[in-house]
Amino acid sequence: MQITYLYHSGFIVRFNNMNVLIDYYSPHADTPEPALVQALADPARKLYVLSSHAHHDHYDPRILRFESACSDTTFVFSSDIDAGSSANIHYVDAQTNHTFDDGGISIRAFGSTDAGVSFLIRAEDRTVFHAGDLNNWHWNEESSPEESAQFEANYLAELEKLAAFAPSVDAAMFPADPRLGKGFAKGAEQFAAKIRTAHMLPMHFGERHSEANSAKPAIEQHGTTFCEVLHKGQVFQL
């Protein structure tokens, strides 16, 4: 399995028979990254395009154009996204319509502590989790202790649901957003403590790579390999 970091919360997960593009967003979307161009032009692999929610930094309507670039394309979107009706567009949510499964890949929607869903992806005997905007958004430096405690309780409740279904994952893409201030990686650490995570890739940090990567010691104390993200287009062989 190969995972390529694109930007912010965007990744391509490359399996033997498919490419999975998740939460693609770029300030320069009209000039796509080489890894994305390669995935779109890959005749040997089916393309799945996932968006976890409608926020502009997780869903760009221009991804619908990818269908014309790759003839075998399937879109799996959170139900809060309005992308119209098409045989190739499938909507999921964490309450009633949990799972897209076509026999080659299973994509199950879990909850979020902001908007939309998070994704648990199973394909070719590998399990991958993309958090979307699921996180312990505690905002300790801006919120009252009561508000922060409620934010954390909401997050831990969602984490319990996920852990009951998937006690371990091969890779997790999870927010490490320095805007949260002190303890910005608390949610990621809680995830690694609760769910056996072989590899964790930080996301949702924009250009603040070094700050996001400073979460490494806290994550690795739980037996997880933290994959430091240094630049767009970085490839991880897992």
C-alpha cells in the first residue's frame, strides 16, 4: 500500500487494483499535483473519490471533473455534500446509510465532531482510516473548561463507536492542527491509545509542517509509527 500526501487533508491511497483519493483540496486545483495526474491516468486501477464533508478545504466541486479523466471513477460523499444525482455518486452518513461496498472496497462512514463523516476503508486486506474533521477540537485556550470538557466527551464517544468496529488499523490520517494551541495533538494521541494504529499521518495543518510533526513523540509512545509529512507529494510505502 502506498499513501501520497497531497495537501492539508488530501491523500491518495494506492492499492494493487485501485486508487482512493480522499478530501482533495488545493489552493491551486487548476494545476493538480503530479501524483494526482498519475492516478487519474492510471488505466490499471479503478479510482474512488471520497469527500468527508462540504467544507471547502475537504470538498472542491472540481473533483467531479475527474470522471472525464478516469473512465472508471466512483464518488463516495458525505450526505451533507450536494453534488447532484448520478449513478457514480454515492452518499453515506453515520446514522442510517453507513456503508458503500462494491465487493472490491468497503467504505464505512463514522461520525465527526464538526461536520460530515470520517471514513473507515477496507480493501485488499488493509484497513485505513481518514478522520475528516473528527478530532478532539477542545480549543482550550479559547473555550471555558466546561465547553472543552464537552468537546472532549463528544469526541471520545465517537472514538468508542469506531474502536468497537475496528480495534486496529494499518494507517490513520488524523488532524494535527496547531491552531488548537497547547495540546493540539491530544485527539491524535487519544486515537492511537484507543485503537492499535500501525502508522499515523498528520493532516489538517496547512503549511505548518514542523509544528504538526512535533506530535511524533506523543503518538509513538503508543507503539504507532508517526509518518512525518514534510512536503506536498510525499510518498509513504506502508
